[in-house]
Amino acid sequence: MELSEALADAVQKDSVRVPPYPSTAMRLQQVMSRPDFPMHALVDAMRTDAVFTGNILRLANSPFYRRGDAVTSLSLAVGRIGTKELTRLAMAASVSNAASAAGPLSELRRGVWRRSLTAALVAEALAKVDGSDAGEAFVAGLLHDAGKLLIIGCIEDALARRPDLLASPHDIAELLEQQHAKFGLILSGRWQLPVALAQVIAHHHDAAPPDALTRRVALADRIVDALEQQAFVDAKALQAVTGLPASACETLATSIPSIPATISAFEGDAAATESVPMVAAPDVSPAPAPTSRAVALTLELKGSAKPVLLDVRRADAHGFVALAKDALQTNRVVEFQVQGSTLKVWAVVQRVRRRGEVHELDCSLFAASPEVARQWSRVLEQNVRAAA
């Protein structure tokens, strides 16, 4: 039996594992459907979900939302984030939990989650630019590729039953692209999503998307592709990718650098230990650039429970290759500070390879501001000259 047959069998037998509709989001919706709901009712709806409350506190203190002193209570966090944000953040937290599940394809699952949340944040920003419903755009961006998570679960189930199944990274990547809309509609039916969201799931890859919301998510997908390939995307690059007016792209460009911190707020420690995946994830990261040069630079991982230092050996404007005693989880968005400098950069851990007593990490800069990208290039230039 091939993987495609295993997926067809799961659909026919109605054995596709679909996570339950986010209970916290449902409770919040029930509270906010009442007129003049009190703040304590919102807090009570969230309090029993320890993971979500932790996410909310981290988000409230992240660069995207932080204004003034740090907040340590749910009521203050809600006041800072805003009640309208809570339901969609609860849904994002639920998808994050599903994407962090252990399994032989955990690396691939994290990559799908990162792209989905990035698309959600970009779609939300696009909606704010054109005056559309930002909440609807966020949820549409978050769920448009949710079928990929269901497919990954089905493949893991099939591999558990039949370890002899052929599961090459190329085959898995093809199945994800070919069938994620069909599996996304399975989730849409189980969750009883609105027709508008089902439309996005079914048609976001159409050459001519049938409605404004689907077009917005398709546009967000193109911007995510650019963010995955480039260290930064400025207003000029956004205009080339989207065809939107210059003024809209300038507004959109200001929201891009806040994306990594928002993604990171939903995740735990990137240095947490994990087993090596049984099946290699499809390699969709850009090939090492020929402009990469030898450097001697030290980076410190930020936000980790323990100190983690990276010894950078090669780098260019787009990323770096480094050695570290500790392995970092692949497909994670993490923040580094350049030692001896105030410069901080966000990067995606693309590959981790064991090299004797150390690990070799390939990382690509992610959603940097143009100024951070310039500072990174200056640091590299100074380092190369100093090492010469």
C-alpha cells in the first residue's frame, strides 16, 4: 500500500483524526455573544486553560502588544490585547497545540504551523490595510492549510501500522500540496465552519479566487513565500509580490517585523530535547547562498531556559551556519543576539546535523526589518575585515 492509498483509505473509513473545536475559543465566543459581558467572565472562560493563559501573558508582553510595564495578570493582558483578539488567539493556540504533537513528522508539522500562523498575521495586516474584517482574515489564514496537519497525522498513523510503507520526503511534500484542500474541508465539516472559511480552504490555490477573502489569503501565501526566501521584505518587494499600491505596501511593511515575536509567543523553549525524526521532512529551505563567507561570530539564543551559544562559521545577508553544543528544534523561529553588540535577529532553524560532540545548525534570517538587515550586513563586513 502506498501513502496515497493509505490516505484514501482513511477518508473512506472516516478515520481521519480531527482535533476537537477549540473549547476555550467556544467559551469566549459564548461570553462575548452576551451584551455588556463583564471582564471577569472572560477571565473565567480562559482560566482553566493553563497553556492558553500562558500564551496570552507572553503575547501581551511581546513587542507586538507591549506598551509600558510588563503585565502579569489575565485581566491586564486582556486589556492590552483587546477582547476582539481573544477568540482568534484561542484558535491559534489550539492549532499550535496540535502542531506541537510528538511524532516522526514533528519537524514537518512545525513548519506547516509556522507558515500558517505567518499567513494568518499577514492576512490580518492586509485586511487592516483595506478596511476589511481583520479577525475573519486571521482565522482564514490560520486554517487555510489546516488539511496538511490532518494529512501528516494520517501518514504517521499509516507508518505506525505499516513501517514498510515508502515515505520519501518528496512523496510527502506532493501529497501535502495535492490533497490538503480536501482534508481541510474534512476539518471544516467537523468544526462546522462558516461557508466563507470553507471557500478559502477549497479555493485559495485557484488561479482566480472566487471572493475577496480567498484572494486576500492567496495574497498572504505569496508574501509568506517571499518571507521564507528572503531575510527581509520591504515595501518595494511587497509591491512586486502583491501589485498593491505603494502606500498600502508601506503600511504593510511596518507590520512584518513583529511577526517572529508573535509566533515565538506560542512556542516553548527551542532548545528542548527531542528525538530524531523517523522520517525526514521535505527540504523546502533555500539552498546555501554562494555569497556565504567565513566569519567568526558568537550568537546567544534569547528566551531559553539555559544559556545557548552558537559559534557562527559561515554567514551572508540571508543566514548563517553555526556550531553549538545544544541542538535546537528545526522549523522553529528563534531570536539571537550578537555578542558584543545590541543587535538581535530572528531566524528559522532550517537543519540540524550531529558533528561529533557538537551540532551544526543552518539558520535563515526571518522577517527582519530593513534596518536590522543592514545592521546584520555591517556586522558581517566588520567581522570579515577583522578576521582577515
